[in-house]
Amino acid sequence: MPRRRGFGERERFMLALILPAFAILIAFQIVPILIGANASFRRWSLFNPEKAFVGLENYARILGDPIFYGTVLPNTFLFMFASVTAGLLSGLGLALLLNRRFRGERIARTAVLLPLMVPPVVAAIMVTWMFNDQFGVVNAVLTALGLEPIPWLISRWTSLGIVILTDVWLWTPWFTILILAALQTLPAEPHEAARIDGAGAWPLFRNITLPLLRPVLMVCITIRLIDAFRVFDIVWTITKGGPARSTEVFSIYAYKQAFVYLNFDLGSAASLIGAGIIMVVGAVLYKALSYAVEVSR
Amino acid sequence: MNRRRFLGLTGGTLAVGLGAPAIGRAQSMELKIGYMPHPIHENSIKWMKLWAAEHKVNLTPVPTSYEVYVEKMTANLTSRGGQYDVIWHNDDWGQLWGRYLEPVDDVPAIKKMNRFLYEPPFVWEGKDTGVAFVETIGTFFYRTDLLKESEFPKNWDDFVKTSQRLQKDGKVKWGFAGGMKYPHGWFTFFWSLWANGGDLMMPLHERRNEELAKAGWKATIDSPEAVQAVEFWWDNIKTHKIAPPGQPGYSRDDANAIFMAGDAAITMADTTLYGKFNDPKQSKVAGKISVASFPMGPRAKFKSIAWRDAWAWAIPIHVDSAKKKAAKDLLNWINLNEEAQVDLWKATGGFPPNEEVQKKLIQSDPVFRKFRAATVESEKIIHGAYYFPRWPEFFATGIDHMVKAVTGPRDGIKAALAEGSKKMSEIAARA
């Protein structure tokens, strides 16, 4: 008797189990991406049903927009590198401090993790009030010290600095916990051998600890850089891209095009350009990560 | 449990789950109201609830922040989403949403309202698309414990001198505080532009799209009147120091907070905030405030000027017909209910749109008379926005360039505004 073609009961059962997840993936990930990609090649405003095909016109407009290449991209890359560098250094420092035996060690580790439990929007609102020019605690301290209060949120660099500071505060514990876990799994022998040879704390850290941490550090950097590229919540809450669009980062720019200016076409094109940029950045980082892992073997 | 039974049970549960809301719906009608948390909306919803209880309708108010309101509602309307049956409709979104809204000409209460409120903001292809629930009119609020009515500045020069005098005497920290950043520019840039004889586009004070198109969609924030208005703010912040240095980053809420904390002698806001400013639980200046007309600029073309617009409730066109009828009955009832209209004024300071009620208030309420004298009885009345679909982008671009001008060097103001004007003209022409 020939074997029946198609799915058996077992396969049908397995398909039934994965079907809901697959349907959700299609409905909420694949279809919106396809609609967005389609919109990026059309004249498509949220208020107007006209959807004429315009080819690459929307891409040309985004790439030719001085705000995009003169403000948004520099801000985005500045935010990525400043935030990740400061977060990494702070996290590394805290991990080294916490990787010792001391009284209250457990309490200190828990306290360091607290910012991770704060939703970014809540943290951003808190920071906005701290830096409020009239009622904020920062200006109250400056005034108490006899200094002039500063209108923090009306200049590009102070605003961007506050956004970066907030991100560093939120993400330092994440670096700390990963680096601390790595530190505790490092082999003791190389350190002991170096100490017997008379190595001091700094050479020990620079020549032994840091190279051994390299794969973990590279994973942390890669994940955080990609994540920082798409930052939205804290920038929107603190500055909304202002003053006068001077602190817009990539995701704010795309959001404003689509949902403030209601140019769904330009917002979609900006999103796809951003996806392309982050794929290139991701590929470079992946190469660097592979190299770092290879070297440390 | 075997697989067949598992699949059967899962399918059955899903069918019951999906069917349950339909059964629930059949029992009573629900009206979902999309609104912004604001004293006016809350007052209107309070009266809606009374009507709903009498008519056995479940009323579900769904709040949405002003900062994301237009994008959220636009997405809902264009996707024919079922999240709302009645939505708050601001005048400056009239042309944006026109095609997605149910015509409401058949709501009799509209005939009791001033047509200026409706044309052009709430008219789409000859049909009204919103039922006004309050008139929104900007006015100056000032502290009566610091300034007598006769002392309120009539022009910009007085405005600066009066503020400086109060600050010098140690009576108040700031002469003035007002919202400046997008989308709050009415409370600084726009009023001063209009009070100085300028406007955002040519021809002056024109709001009909056909006429704006004939004039070539020409933005005019680089006009001498506009440049002078932005210089006025630059000087107020940096030279005269009568306004907080952080003002270019202020929303209306930031400025309100300063005024209600007693740190500013004067602010500019919609009359609809009178109730909030006068509430001792929220405001240190409660019981000590009054209203006045705009101080006029050196290039003013009229003795006084004010804007007069409305906030309305609208019905998405895709809502089912039974709900549309219920919503229209509800909106008609609120506007014809004298008690509800008077309560709106007494509780918030918002002008009730029913003009018959306004006439009675003029007779009976001296505070209402004062508010009218400071606003709608001005020599020139204009609309506070424009009504072409690209207004949100046009408006944001204008405010961003004004903020750029006021935070940059004084001699760069003209160039920043010229750049903004050029971009705004391009945006408007795309309409």
C-alpha cells in the first residue's frame, strides 16, 4: 500500500501548536514591515488615501534633508558612542569594585541593580524634573552654591548631555552585572602567576584581566550599540528632539515624519534607511566580535 | 487528553471567547469617548455621563495625552479602528480629518452657535464635522494682588516696564511666563505676532485655503512684524530678563505651573484654564486673578485682537449607525442644556458655545462680561490656526524656527526666520 502523502496527525498537531505564534509574527512583524516598505515607494500621507508610486523619491528626500544628515545622524552616532562608552567604563569600574569581599556586598550589588528596574520613561520624567530650570533640584543646588541657575533644556549640548546621562544611569547596572559574572568565572592561575612575578594592580588588570574579559566586553558593546541606535523613549520624554530639532536622533526623526507630520511615506523611507545603516553597523560589530573572540582563545 | 480532544477543546474555548463580547454588546450600547485630560473635557464628560445614565448607555471615556493625540486619532480614523465612537476634535485638525468624520449638520444645537467657529475649521465638503463643546479663546491672566486693572500693560513697552517694576520691588520672580515650544507657541510667539500686525501666511488673517492658494501659499514668519515679535521675546528673556531663560523649552503646562506657583505676574492661556488657576487646591494664586486683552506691538494694525475657535466632539464615519444617532442625541442634549452650559463656564472659564446661554450670562455674570470684553469683543477676531492638511508639519516647522531664532544670537533672528518661512511655504504648497 503506498504511503499517504501530506501531513500526518503528529505533524498537524505540531503545526497547530506553532500556528498562533506564527500568525502573530506574520500579523505584527512581517505585514507591518511589508506595508511600511510599500509605503516608502509611494506618496502616502495618513490623511490622504492617494498612494501613487513615486519610486525612490522618498529616499532621496530623506537622504537630501540637511536635518537628517547634519543633525540626526551625528546625534545618533554621538549618543551611541558616548552612552555605550560611559556605560561600559562605569559598569566595568563598578564590577571591579563589587568583585571583592566586603561587608554589605550583597546590599551593594542589589542597590547597583536598582536602575535596571526603573522603566526608562519614568527615569526620563524624573531627570526632566531634576533639570527643570525653575523647580529642579540641580538648579537648587547650583543656586545654594551661589552659582547662576542654568536653563538646561534650551541648548543642544546640555540637552543631549542630559539624555546621555540618563541612558548611562539606566544601563550601567546591565554592564556591571554581565562584567561581574565574567570576572567571577575568570581562571585564578594567570593572576596568581603574575602576582608571584611581582605584577602590580594596574599591569595585572591591563595585561591579564582585560584581555580575558574581551569576548564579554565585545558582546556587551555590540548589543548596546545596536540598542542605542534605536533609542526613542528617553529622548522623546526629555527633549522631544528639541530645542528646534537639535537633539533629534534617528528614531525620533522617523517617528516625527510618520506621526507628527503625518508623512507615512517619508517616515517609512527613513525607517528603512535606518534599518540599512544598523545592518551595516551590526555587520562591522559582528566582525569585530568574531575577531575579539578568536584572539582571546 | 488525546490530541483530537485537545484541539476540539481549544477551538471551542476560542469560539466562546470570541463570541462573548458580541453577546455583551447586544445587551446595552457602549459609547467610547476619546478625549484629552483637561478640565473642559472632564466637565463635558461629567454631563455626558448624566445623559448616558438616563438613556441606559455605557459611557467609556478613554484619555489620550495631548502630545500624541493627533497621531493616535489619525491612525484610528484612517485604519477605521473601533477604539472610539466620539472623539475630541480640535479646530486645527479640521481639514486633516474631514473625510473620516460623520457630517453632523442634523444636530439642531449647532444652529445656536456662532458660524465663525465652524467656517472653515469644522466644514468638510459643505458639511459640518464637529459639534462644538466650548469656545477656546486665548487671554492674558494676571495677578490682581500685584496689578490693578488700570495698570495692566496696553503695549509691549508697558509690558516690559511693568514686569521689571514688579520684579525690582521683589513682588514676583518673573513678569511673564508662557508656553513656547511646539505645540504651545500660541502663548508667546503667536499672540505677539498677531498683536504686532503680522500673521503666519499671506494674505493677512485669511484662513480659506482657496485664497491662500491664490497667494501662493506664502508663509510670512520672516515679515518685519514677525522678526520684531521674536526680537521682543529674545529681549524679554535675555536683556530685560522678565521671562524665564528656560521659556523656549516650555510647554503650556510648564508655564501654568510657574504662574500657579505664584512665580509669574502674568501668563497667557486659554480662558478654559481659569477654573484651574482659581482652584486653591492646585494654585497659590487662586482668587487673585483676572483677565486682560493682548498688549499690542508697535506695528499693530488694530486697537485690539483676539483669536476665537472651538473644541468640538466628532463622530468617526465608520461608527455604526445606532451609535452615531446616540452620539448626536448626546451632543445635542449637552449643548441645549442650559445647566450644563452654565456649569461649563462656572467650573472652567470656557465659553459655552450656545449663544443664547452666552446672552443670559452677559446679563447676569460680571466676570463673564469681563472675559468677553478682553477677548471676543476685540476689534479684530481671527482664527488661531490654519486648516490645510499639512498644518501640523507647517506649524511644527514654524515653531522650531522661532525657537531656533530666540535661542540663537540676536543678529541671527532674521536669517533663522527666513529659513523657516521658506520651508513653511514649501510644506504648505504640498497641500
